[in-house]
Amino acid sequence: MQIVDSLVSSILQADGDALVMHVGESPTVMTRDGSSTLTSGALSLTAMADLLRDLLPSDAQHALDEIGAVEAELPPTPAARGERFTVVAARGGDDIWIEIRRLRTAADSGASASPRDARSGPADRRAQTPPVRAARKAPARPAARGAEAEPPARPQSADTPAVVLPLARSTVRGADASAARPISPRLEGLDRLLRLAAARGAEALYLFSQARPSIRVDGELIGLDSEPVLAPSDVEALLLEVVPDRRHGESEGTEWIVDLADVGRIRCVSFRDHRGPGGVFRIIPVRAISAEQLGLSREIQALCSEPEGLLLVVGPRSSGKSMLLAAFVDLINRSRGDHIITLENRITVVHESRSALVSQREVRGDTEALARELRAALRESPDVIVIEDLRGAEVVAEALDAAASGHLVIGALSAHSASAALERLADQTPPDRRLQIQALLAESLRGVVAQMLLRKAGGGRIAARELLLNSSSVAQLISDGKFSQLSVAMESGRRVGMVPLTDALVAFVQSGVVDVREAWRKAPDRPALLKALKREGIDTSFAERLA
């Protein structure tokens, strides 16, 4: 309790009303005359998590995990000298806010209320605020120092932690994506730039201090020469009205989502570099691109009709994995009367329930948080589970158990090929469980779709896809851990619909859709590609000159 004594003493020495602590900020004592910081250093996420364990009893910690916000009375400490204190804490994603409040008597309080009470507004307005319980799966973001916050309901007893009312701080990482903020009509400059980027088919808009705005089209950055160079104050003004909180000056990027009419959802990241503030705005279509629009083969679409098992979507960074997952959900949503639950880092494409019932969840934090959400989702009797980032030994084990027990599990992870993805899944498990996981993987796997994006010769991009199906020979290799031999099994599996990535690349080159140099640049197995190109009579002298 030494740290608790120190915190309480800091309030008493300043004759303060509260001590406010928030990740990324300095601890601050609130007094009737203003506020004062205790130290110049900012509190880290780890330090705040340790404080929660010191300040809250176990039942209050459990309530905080379940609800997202809690209040509990602080046990008496030697430093309190008969004073009473209560701890109010809120947690949203990777953000923590803690306030230690001093419970003054009526004589101490006098006619004037505490600074926080004075900001809270009349009681009738507080009574109209909905309880935080309604935001159980997406708890409200904690309030920043100095931000208006609604006072929590008082606990019935010191032993029973109370639910507190929602904190007024705008949500960032923990926000419900379905309630993304619209862009302010006053920001005509940013609105115009985003619409200009969308009209040119851009995937993203980049704003850097002391540079012209840039857009990314077909994977390449293009400067907007018609636009002026942006001063740091210009970038600051463009960001000011759309950043959910004023934290874009931090070294760590703040991420959020806004909606722009007739364009789509915009995933925004703000940052600060050596030139000043900046922002990156990724443009994401509101609606999923259908399987037909993506040109998915009959064999790939057939995987979405599987009643159970594991389907993997893999590819390198920025290869369209999320869009392919959305297309799979859309296909199942239109063709099956199932219960679908998606676990996503951030919801971008929103699926309206059609034939199926679709429930989308945002999951942030470490693999333990993802494993908890996965276990909770499985208790809701889903038919299909979609995991946007299949990572961590516990998550992999839970996903394989779910696939083996009658669920269709669709998971994505970063890898350049189907064999590399399966080997990576096995490598994430402890050595003593590897054989068991390999056996589960061999039994439950239905297929692996590996995808990469290439620039088309005539402009635009196209996806090359590798398809591995779980034949008896593939299952045996997976069970034995011989992942390097899966490419050979895929070669012999062409007759049942398997497609090696080399075949897809060669087909694009033969048809003239993709330049041979682009195919060679993106190929994970360049010797195999060159051999296949020579076999088809395609000139590969360019590669010899580069060697």
C-alpha cells in the first residue's frame, strides 16, 4: 500500500479534491484553484495497469474488465488521517483512466462544489445519461484530464463496486465503428482533398508538414502538384476538427474512423515527425466487394459452403486480406442462414444481416484479449467465426478446437504462401503441443487462399491467388510437419482444383495483364517462376541482367 499512501498524500498536501491519472499524461492534482502536475513524466500503460492492481480490490477489477468502468471506495490508509477516498477507473482498449477522489464532508465542502462537480452539470442531466453497461462490448474511452465527465453512481456499500456513468472523452481505439463520426462540414479543405483522392481511385491520402498532399494509387505514391505545400499550421487545422481527442501531437499515432458521404469510411491515423504534424487517411468502401467482383474461382467460393473446418486467408502486408475476408462474409451472408461472428482489429466494412445474422466485434490488445473474445463468442452458438488476425498460441488452439467441433472458422494471417502460413501457425504453438496442433490442423483444414496484389500493365491492380486444398496427401504432410513439401503436393493437386501461385503469375504474364518484370518482382519463389516462364517460351533475359 506504499504507492497508495503516496498518491493520497499528494492530494492532501495540495488540499486537492482529486488526483487524475491517464495513459500518456502526467498525474495531476485537481484543486479548487486549478490543477498542478506531480511530475513532468507521462504515465505508461504498464504503470497504469500496475496502479489498477494496487488500488482496486479483486471484485472491482473484475467489474472493470466486464463493464469498462467502476468505482470503489479506497480502504483506510495511514496517510489518509481519517479522510475518505474513492477510486474511479475506466478502461477502453489500450487506454486507462484513474481518478482518486477525496470525499469531503459537508463542512469541508462549504457552499462551493469541487471543480469536477462544478463541471458535471445539473442532476437532471446526469439522470438522463444511459449507463455504461449498454456499451459492454465497446466500452467508452476514458476522459482526459480537464475533460468534462459525468459523475458515477454511488456504490451501495464499500464492498460493492458501482457501475459508473459513461465518461465524456471521445472514443478512439475503443469506439464502436458503426457510430463513426461524420466529417465536420466546416472542414472543406480536408473534405475536398478526400473527395479528390477518391475521384482519382486512390487508396489513401497523405498529409505531411512542409510538403504537398500525396495520394496512393495502385500501390504507388503520387504527389498532388496542383496543391500548395502545407505548413505545420495548415495540417494542424485540417486535423483539428476530426481528431476525436487532441492527442495527435503524441509520438504514437492515434487512430480513428470517420464517414464521408458518397466516398466511404476513412481510417485515419495522425502522427508527428521531425517536420510537424501529419495524417494518413485510408479510403475504404462502405460495402463489401462481392466474390463475383473479386473474380473468385468456383473452387474458392465453394470453401465458403463448408459446414465446418478451418479456412485461411493469407498474404503479405497490404495484399487485400481484409477485403477478401469481407467478400467471404458477404457470400455466406447472402447464401446461408447462419450466425456469423467476426473478431476484427477495427471494423471497416459493415455487413447488414441478410440470409445470415452477422455480429461484428472490435478486439484490441494482446493475444490474451483476443482469446477471451473468441471463447466468449463461441458461447453464443455461432456457425461461422471470422478472425481477422489469427495470432498467438492460445488463439490458434482455440480456433482449431472450434473448427474441429463443428464451426466454420475463417482466419487471416500474414504470410507469402500457403505452406509458409501453415508452418507459421504450427510455429506459434509450444513445442510440447506441436504434434497435437499439427494433427488438429491436418484434420480441420479445408483450404488456404494466398493472395498478392500486382500492378496491371494497363493500370490498376489485380490479385494473384494460390489455392491449397486439404487432400489426403496434404493432410499427411501437415500432420508430419513437412510443410516444405506442400508445394510439391500442390503441383500434383492441380487436377482437384489446387493452384500454385507460380501458375497464377504465369497466366497473367501470358495474357498480357501483368508485365513479366512485375510478376518477377512480386514472386516469392523467383527461380520457380523463371523456370515456368522459360517453359512457356517467355523471354526472361531481364532477370539474367539483374542477377
